[in-house]
Amino acid sequence: MLFKTIPAMLAAGVLISPAHAQWTPALGIAARQFTLNEYDAAGRRIVREQGWLPGVEGRLAYRTGDWTLSAQASHYQHDIGYRGQTQSGVPVDSRTDTALTQSGVGIAYAINAMLSASLAVELERWRRDIRGVGRVSGLQERTLSRRALLGLDTRIPTAHGEVMAGAALLFAAPEKLRVGFSGQFDDVSFDTRPAHGMRLGLGWQPAAWPTLELHAGLDWWKVGRSADAALSRNGRRAGTVAQPEHAVTSMRLAVLYRF
């Protein structure tokens, strides 16, 4: 219900009076330090993927009175390290070709000159191609995630520029996951569990270069183990498979140029 209500609220913001409206586009480069940990049913870590993903970001904000509407998109891509194990416990040390594409829309209301409340929805497409090693076949995962964020943001003017800070609660719908097994088994599609987490952000707009914004942020969320899905080979049942419980931590650094 939450993911049906929020877009309607965001669309309603378009009806706000256009008096004193202001458009602010921004483009920039960014990088994410990405860590994914997966755990077995006993809570033991069985997989860690970790590395830096360089990328690009774009944002368009529309301010009118106390309201600000925004849209953003970003793309990150690179290989990251993979350390895991097979179902029989054999260690696997490999690399994962990873790509993240995010888009979202949001609305913010200025409570006063320094504090705003914000509401946003995001869509993320996540591609993970884990390379095979020796006799261990690779995996190909495609994940679609939908998230809502409820937050508070503040802007603090200083003699050297404006400091921006924010914190938000993150609520994610069940992920749509498709897994390929390098032809060893048939592809499997299933949903994971709902998730929750948080986002923290810090930024600076230097007085000497008012068109620049420097940003740092931290995202964290956790997804419970999925239900078992049927695994087959050439249409014949070959067991079950599940997405383990996993936690994601993502640190973001970005430099944006405002037009």
C-alpha cells in the first residue's frame, strides 16, 4: 500500500502554486564503496562481495515556495571482489561484474529556513555476474528493488559555504530476483523479503564555488532469507534454491555541478 500511495502524493505536488518557482539541474561524478554480506540459517557469513563502483549522477530539482520536487538518476559499474563458498563448503575466491542503476523522485517541505521533511521513492536495477572458478560455475543475478525513504534534512549556512545533512528511514518492498546458473540449471525467478534500513548524508556547497556540491553518504539495509524456490534442469526438478539473508552497506562520494 505504501508504494501505491507515495507516487500519488508526489504527483499531487505538481499542483502546488508555481509562484517563485526555480529549476536547478545538476550533473556529476561519483563512487560507491559497496559491501554485500550473505549469511546462512545459523547466522554465519558465507559470502562477502566488496569493492568500489565508479559512476555518474544526475539530478533535477524544482522549487516553488516551501516545496521542492526532485528527480534523480545514477549508474555505477565495475568489478568487485567475491569471497564465498559452494553449497558443499568449498571456498570460492572470484570477482563479480557489478552494475547498479538507480532512479527516483521525491518531494520535500521546508519546515523552516534550516529544516525540511522529505519523502521519496527509488527504483534500483542490480546486475551481478559472479565469475566461475575452476570447476565451480558462475552465477548471473538480476535484481529489481523498490524503496521508500522518509527523512529530515537540514542546511546550515557558514562563512565558508553551506553545510547539508540528512537522515532517512528506508523501507524496501520484496526484491524481484532472477538467477542464472551458467546453463547448469534452468533460470529461477522469485521474490525475496521486505527490508528496512537507513540513509545518512552530508554535503557542502563552498562559498568560493557556489555551483559545486560535495556529498558523502551511507546506506544500510538488511533482507531476510527468501522462501525456497524450485530448482530444475531441463524442466525436471533438481531440488530447491533460496536467496540467503543478506545485508548491504554502501558509502557514496560525489561531486555535482549545478547549472
